[in-house]
Amino acid sequence: MKQLSLLIIMETDKLTKHIASVLGDNFNLTFEDIEKEDSEENKEIIYGLICLHEDLHFYKKKSDHLLDNFKTTLFNSAAISITNSLGLIKDVNTLFLNLSGYEESELIGKKLKIIDAPNDQPDNYQHLKAFITSGNTWRGEVASLNKNGEIFWLDTHVFPIKNTEGKIYEYWSVSTEITQRKQIELELVKKNLEMQQFSYIISHDLKAPVRQINQLTELIKEEYSKEFSDGCSAMFDRLMSRATRLDLLIKGILEYSQADYKTSDDTIIDLSELVEDLIILSGVPEHIQVKVTDTLPSVMGNEVKMEQIFENLISNSIKYMNKPNGEITINVDKTLNDFYRFEIIDNGAGIKEKYINSIFDVFVTAHEEKRDDSTGIGLAIIKKIVNSYNGEIGCTSVVNEGSTFWFTWPKIK
């Protein structure tokens, strides 16, 4: 028989509430050898020894009881499998049996990979074994096969269970079925790929005839312009303008369909060099000054797509500059943990508040002025690019004072 005691100095009511919150309602508190004293604020203070219980077996019994309750609750709410340190199944619950279609006797002593669907597993599944044998908890989606060979999907946590010496002796897999959700995701991926392919084919096939129309129009105007009336000449100018706009629109659709398509040609990009070259090539008018306030970092990404982002944002600021002394400033915030935040700030026309939430949507322009060199796709393209690298993009603006476009991009780890 041993006695568990605490030395405390605390107000009586606070002490009782605190211990009750720790031990729960199943424990009866008994106070012994207590001395009391009034504080300066006339509050009752207790100090001394508090005896919670004399028999430590009582606590072991309560602990076992709580563990059994926890296990019962868990087994009734998720699909559970328990394996030993060698990966052999020791126990499974009813939900697991229902999903797998196996009897308990068919699983006990077998390896859990009996239900694996090896050709459908996500990439991180390949590192599961190394991860959990190192004592880490793993979480991921798992493709499984039931007894009839049908695939079902599980959102799974795998917990290594250690003994008092810190050695792993069991692995608990706690799973919830996500088959229906996964089927919807896979169907959406398939549909998205089909739409990308469709957009690419349509855009590619339309480019040639549109350019031919443009070329023929130019040739006709050059050859017969002397015979045109003023009205006819104006109509040909308008026709050429519309053909140019259509060519840009087709190009934009093609770029948008491929904007979030990841390739293996990501490289380290020196943004200081890239942006400097873009400024030179952008044909900045004399009345506009473009400046970079800090040395831009190097990032990992696709260089062509990164050029699209900066070129689009800089050219938009130039395009809608309405000040005789225009200013475009490029900033970078390097203080965020995992991302850089880039800002392109101008003192141009600004954007009305009603457009702010929609300017990154396809075919939306932020200005009432219709321009042949604006398709309403550019910002949607760069949003898809930024999102594909887990970044975010946004805009703040005040009409006739200017706009700030910002986006985040992951740091190189």
C-alpha cells in the first residue's frame, strides 16, 4: 500500500475544480492533513498534504478501464486493423471486415498487404513502411482491394505503439472509407484532362485559319487600298483589328488550358535577372518608370510560366497607366516562413471595387474601355499558374490612385 501525495498552496475552490478536471468525475477526492489560513484578502487558503488515494492498484484499474472504453469507442467508429511489429495482423474490427469482405480467420496472421491495390497507390504510400518503423505517425489515402477484387479507398492513420522501453510492438491502422469521394475526384481529374485536351485541339486548329484571314486581309488592303473608299478602308482596318484580337483570344485559351500543367523542367530561376530582362523587352514608355526596390530571390519553377506572371502584371500596369508620370514598383516580402510575397504596384487608373473579386476569372476585364489587345484571360492564366505551385494571388486597388497585384511563391527548401 502506497500513498500518493501533493504539496500545494491554492484556494480551496480552485483546487477542487482543478483536480476534478484532471481526474474526471469517476474519482472521489479526499482531503487529509489539511491546515487552513486566511489570506490578506480574507480568502481561505489551504496548504499541506492532500491524499488522493492510498492504493495505486486503484489507478491501474481505472486506467485499464478508460483504455478499454477508448478502444471500444474507436472500434465502433472507424475501420481498425492491428498488426504486430512484423506487420502480421493481430486484430481487426467489424467495420474493417465489412469493407474487406474477408472473415476474421482469413486475415489473422496475414500481412496487411493482402488488401493492397498496388497499381493505384499514391506516391507517399511507398514511404509508409520507412516512416512508421522510425516511430512516426503516417497519414494518407490508401487504395485497397476487397475479397472480390473491387477497389475501395481509405483515409488512414497508422500509429506505431511503443512499450515502456520505447520499442514498437504494434501498429494501429485507423481508417475511414472515402471511396465515393475518391471516385468523384478521379472523375473530375479525367474531365479536366479531357477539357484541357479539347481546348488545346480547338485552339491549335483555329490558329492557322485565323492567321490566314489576317494575312489575306492585309494583302487585299495593300493591293487594292487605292480603290477603297474611306468607309471601305475603315472597315478593313476594323476587320484586321478583330482578326488580331481573335488570334490573341485563341492563344489565350491555349495558354489557359495548359497553365496548371506541371512539367519536369522546373529549374532554379534568378528573378532579378528575369525581371530585369522583361522590363527591357516590355517597351516601357518614357513617361513610366519601373523600379525594383530589393534584390529579387531565386525560386524553383518553370521559367516560361514565371515570365508569363511578371510580363502580364507589368504590361497590365503599363496598359492602363493614365498618369503623365507613371510609376510601377516591384516589391518582395521575404519574411514569410515558406513563401515569398511579390507585389507589383502602380499609380495608374485603378480598378473599381465591383470588379476586384472577379478579375481573375476567365473573360473578365476590369475596365469598361474595350481594347483589342485585352482578352480577359491573362489574369486567369497567371492565377492558375500560381495556384499550381500552391501560391495565392490577389489585388487591392483605388480608382484613379492605382493598384497592387500580389502573389506568393514557395521558397526553395
